[in-house]
Amino acid sequence: MAPTTFSRARLIRMRDTLSGHVERGQVPGLVSLVSRRGEVHVNAMGSLALHGEPVRRDSIFRISSMSKAVTAVAAMILVEECELRLDDPVEQWLPELANRRVLRRFDSPLDDTVPARRSITVRDLLTFRLGMGLGLAPPGSTPIQQAMQEMQLGQGLPAPARVVALEEWIRRLGMLPLMHQPGERWMYHTGSDVLGVLIDRAADQPFEAFLRERIFEPLGMKDTGFFVPDSKIDRFATSYLTDATTGALSLHDEAEGGQWSRRPAFAGGGEGLVSTADDFLAFSLMLMNKGRHGANRILSRSSVEAMVTDQLTLEQKAATAWPGGYFDNHGWGFGVGVCTRRTDPAEPEGCFGWDGGLGTAWRCDPQEDLVTVLMTQAVWASPAVPAVVQDFRTLAYAAIDD
């Protein structure tokens, strides 16, 4: 028998604790995966829909913002091929974003602007410092948020079937002023969607096709994409909203006939993908192996190291309001969050990854050679990490037995 790096008793504790979250109705079902030094343990429990078919190891989930890391890898492939350069202005590929105007204040009227001090760069998109993103004020509470909402530019929960096509999306974004000067501060999300448009144009092929040919097929990620075809819809989880007060679940998106059951007009680099636990393990192991997967090299070691290095200055972090004091002990690399200081047993310095607000969570820990992936279909009720995610991470680290 091969030696184990995990405590069997503590893996059982993990299974029982996660099962409790399902039995109490906090999530209809889940797949949990922990991988360390080639040893992989998976739990699949609960149902794909309330009172529906059982969750299986190969069940498909909406991974929402975990998509951002995939988009960043795609961009870095083009950087390595010198089709993109980190500090080049994006306007040579995205003329819609040339000659930017910037709001005087975040809550200013849309015509109260000043000129941008410089162009937006590829690096700005990767690090979310382009000057545009999700505001923490309630959606629609400022003129710029209201405009983005009305123009379907991604200010709420992912809804791929209701987003306009790529060319129209970037045209509309180019009509609006920036919220902040380029490079001034970190603003969540929008950079990844713009990055997908940039990749589409720089690669001279659809973004979705580029991901498939350069990442998904080499890594064997056969169930990852921007929609679920009819042949796989029986493995796709139904999505549920979580009431922040009561914890009750209500329908958000059906599997069959829902938002991800057909190819979207706009393949969103920030939140559009679906995947499985094993597919995302393959992606994770590629990053943990410094860009290599078996005989395939997706990225160079130096590119992966840059991706998982904190790229934000102290001033940029101080200018960023993000819930829970996240930037007190974290930073942001290229498409991933990075832990910069250990304040929790389950988040050591140097670990990286990100979560998906529709119910998923992912981390890589190079020091422990540990990958953790949790797939659920319960939308987060707030920016605070749900108990099921906290417990999974705590128990994954507690199970290490060497």
C-alpha cells in the first residue's frame, strides 16, 4: 500500500462535517477534492437539484470567478509568444478604450470627468488596476453603476444568456468613463472580461476556441467550457440563491434550459465557465508544476511565478475597500488572490487561488503541495466566506499527517 500523507480519521471527519452541511440544507450537494503529492481524495454527496439525482464525482458546476485564473493563464500564453506585452497600451487591440475620461469622484455624474493620465495596459487588466470594476456600493446606487447595469456590463450575478455579444459589449464599455485613474487602485472583476476580449483579438480567434485549444485540450479538461451541451446536461447542477437571513435556498438557474444550457453571445473571462473538480485539479496541478502538465508545457516557470506573486503596492491596497480586511494579509497576482501573511492555519503565506460566488472555492499551496477544490451550487449570500468553505479548508489542513 502506498504511504498516505493524510490522516484517515481526519479525512472521515471532513466527510462527516461536509455531509452535515448537506443534511442541514445549507447546500443541496457538493464535490470536495483534496490532492497532495499525488494522493487524491474526493467526496461527492447530496443531489444535483433539490430532491434530484445524486451528485457524482464528474458533476458539472458553474465556477464563476474561478474563471479569472484561466483567463489570466490564456493572456500569459500570448505574453510569452510576444503577441501581447505587459506594459503595452491595450488600445492597439481595443481602440474602444483609447482616450479615456475618468470620473472626478466615484459618485460623480457621468459627464463630470477629467482626462486619464495614461493608457490602460495589459498589466492593468491582469491586476484589476484598469480603473473599472465592481463597486462596493449597492448596485445602481451611483450613476456609473446604474449605467453599467442598464448596459448589461456585468454588475450583478452572472447571467450569460442576458449579456450582449463581444463587439457590442466592448463598444458599450468604451462609451463610459473610468471610475478611477488607470493604475490607481484595485477594482474587482471587469479586468478579466476585458482581458477575454483582448485575447480574442490578439489571438485572432474566438476566446472560447483559444481556451479550448491552448488550455482545456492539453490538460484534458473535457468538461470545462462556457456552456453545458445536451449530452452532459444530466451531470449539471441546478443553481440556488441563499437567503442571507434564513439560509433558505431558492431557485436561481435551472440546469436544463437555464443560462448555461446554450452557447453565450459573450464568453465572459471573469465568470463564465463551468467545470468539474477533476478538470480544475488538472489546471491546478499545471500551475503547481510551474506550467507543465505531463509532456505539455502550458506556461514557463517564470510566468507562473509572476502570476502567483502579489502585484499590488501598499498604496493600492489602502485605496481598496474590500470586505473582511482581505488585503491585510492578501494581495493580487495575475488573475488570482495570493496570501501574503499567515493568520489562519488553512491559509499559509504563498498559497494562491480564488473562489466563485455561485458556490465554488479553490486554493493551491506550493509549500504543502496541496490543492483543494470545493464545488457546490449554492450562491454565496454575502462576500463573507460561507461556513461550508471555511470548514472544508480547515479540515483539509487538519488532515495533513506528516
